[in-house]
Amino acid sequence: MKNIIVVGGGAAGMMAAVSASQNGGKVIVLEKMASLGRKLSITGKGRCNITNIAEKEIIIKNIPGNGAFIYSALHKFDNQDIINFLQHYGVMTKIERGGRVFPATDQAKDVVGAFLRAFKDLNIEVITGQQVKRILTHNGRVTGVLVNNNVKYDAESVIVATGGSSYPGTGSSGDGYRMSEVVGHTIIPLKPSLVPLEVGEDWIGELQGLSLKNVSASVIFAGKKVADDFGEMLFTHYGLSGPIILSLSKKVAELLNHHPNEEILVEINLKPALSVEILDKRIQRDFEKFARKQLKNSLGELLPSKLINVVIDLAHLDPDKFVHQITKSERARLQEQITKLTFTITATRPVSEAIVTAGGVHVKEINPKTMESKIVTGLFFAGEVIDIDGYTGGFNLQAAFSTGYVAGYNAAEI
């Protein structure tokens, strides 16, 4: 029976511990926080988007950051496997828009609870409050780890599942990158992925807290649309957030990195379901209905109240003008702002605020079939510490579960 140390008790680490134990390993999980699954407990606004029911090829396409690397892992442990595992431990699931899978209770803590029940069944030892300082090796082979009070834990296999550098308050503070680099691994520079965007417009504060549904957002660069998405978004005091903005942020981050001195725009279409002609008829109908009202008081059925003054101002219209006096050209300017509400992107928020970290341990230094290091025998990697990152929709957690399962299984192999 192999002694296995799992460093990190997040989604990937817990899955690795279960898999290693199921395959006959004696497992100890070392977690520096006071409890397991801290980040998992807050994902999906506390609901936990566990996975996505998409076909494997679609899942890989939705992991633009080295998705092909998890091809083998996904075939060994896929979306149905994690659903079955959770069901076995009492957590039923449901499918929502876009194939997203959530616990039926809408409680992320129930997912963590399923893993804790599995730990109890499998006699997996958990030691919290233990920050691993160093991976110990001898002659190119893992021998154990050293923790913060200079206590050594011996092991034939070590699985690094420390997460990324996002949400450091949950324990994901980049420890795994530093430890892996010390033993010879290349760390691809870290960048935020799935992260809110900062804008240059000083009036953004007027929209703070406004959430929109069924809108579309497009990234415009060099006069061309280079990415778009449809769904929900949120305005903040610094800029843009919410699901569709997070999905577009990876492309924006790439553009900011490669073209730091060029303009990058995000256009919001507030009424994407309406054609130009239908939107114009809708505006005219509202104007007829509120013919005796001023423009600022006539748009309440078309736009959220926080947006009315902003849109009127950007269209260079007089808010006090009565709607029966609005000309066709003025109406066209109003329509353009409704369909092309434009923001100048100045930066992404820092990596500490990203949902996912791009970058990490170089995939070329890891065997994709086993998750074992090609540099240090007996050293395995799982989850976000690896240079893989995907879009929103359950794809990142599936990557964590798949790589965790494979790392654990192979770490226990004799």
C-alpha cells in the first residue's frame, strides 16, 4: 500500500484523494485552511456549477487554455462520472441553461459534504492548518513534503492540487507554483482568466449594481468584432462583470497583453432580440404612448431606470424635450446607444479577483495520461495548478475533477 500525500483540499485535491484511496492508497490530505473545499463552497455564487452535460469534444473546446491536454483524463472520468459520484453520496443534480449542472439543492456546501462522506467511507486522513513549504525529493524521486512547522511527511507519491492564485482568501495563493518550480518545473506566467473588466468611462459609477439579463456583449478590436456572448452581466463601480463579461475576459486579457497601446472596446446591445426595424417601431410606440411626457420620463418600459439618463446623454439628446418633438435622426441616435452601448477597456481586475487563473505548471512537463511529472518520479498534478483554463459553464470544475481522478488513481498504482 502506497503512502500518498495530497497537497490541497479543493475540488481537484478531494477528487484525487478519493481516487487514490479507491485504488488502494493510504491517503493523507494536507490543507492549509481550517476546512476543505473553501473555494468550491463559493463557486457559482454559492450554488456550484459542478460540470456541463456537453459532449467531451465540446467540453475540450470550452477549455481554450490547453483543453486538449485533458482529453485522456476526460475519457477516464467524465461529466457523468462526477454526477454519479455525487448521487452515490446523496447529492442529486439538475441541468440548467447551457447544459450547466448544479446540485438540486442549489447549495455548493452539499457538494463538499458528498466528498467528506466519501472521505469517511474510505478512511482518508485530513490534516488542516498545514501549509506545505516544500516538496522533498531524492535522486529524482519524491520522498514526501515539509510543512510550515518543519514537520516532514513521508510519501511515495505526492499530488499537488493547490489551485491557482485567484481568491487567495480561500487558500489559493499560488503555493503550488513556487513548490513546483523549486523541483524543476516550468511555470507559465500567471494571468487572470474569467475576470471582471475595468473601463475608462467615468460615468460607470452611475450604473453600479445594475444587473442585466438577455443582453449581448461584443469585443471590438481594430474595428472588428473578435468575440461575443449573450446572457447576463453586471455593472460595477470600476466596470463590467457577470457571466458574459467573464466569458469574454480571456480574449480581452490576450488583447491587452499583446496590444497594450491599442483601443479595445466592449459593446453592449441592450435589445439583441429586436432587429433595427422592430426596435424603432417599439420606440415609436412608446413615444406615442407617452407623447405628452419628456424624453427622460418616456423610456421606463424600454430601459432600466439607471440606464435612461446615461443613454440619453450618450445620444446627445435633451432629456427635457417632449417626445412628440423628437426627430427621426434623434430617434436613430437613441437607438444606436441602446444597441451599441460602448465601453473602453483599460485593464482586467487583478488575478486575485479572477475566478480562474491562466498559466501554471507547463503541460509539456506532465504526462497527460497519468498526471505524473516528467521531471520528478512520484510527483503528480491536478486542477488549476496546471496551465489549463476554460470558460464559465462548469468546464473548469470538470477539468479539476478529471485531472484529480487520474492523478489519484495513478499515484496509488503499484
